[in-house]
Amino acid sequence: MIFITYYRWDHADGSPKLLVMHPITCCGGSDQVHEATQIFKIRTPFNWMI
């Protein structure tokens, strides 16, 4: 299973703050990414974790 981990960058010290780790299945992964992005209104970079 693949998890998508969103980070919010803290401008005070520059350290990444974990927002949410969202599981993504092999099927329809793009839709889930879009859904999670809409829910959390993420506009910052995110990292992929396997």
C-alpha cells in the first residue's frame, strides 16, 4: 500500500509539520489524491512514502 504524506512548512523555523498520512490503493489512486487535496486544501509540497 502507498501512503501520501502531506507536509506544511513552518516558516518560523523551516521545519516540516506533518498534516496527514493518507492511504492510497493501487486502483483509482489519482482520484484519492485529488479528494484528499480538496478536503485538506493542500497547496504545499507533499512526499510519497511506500
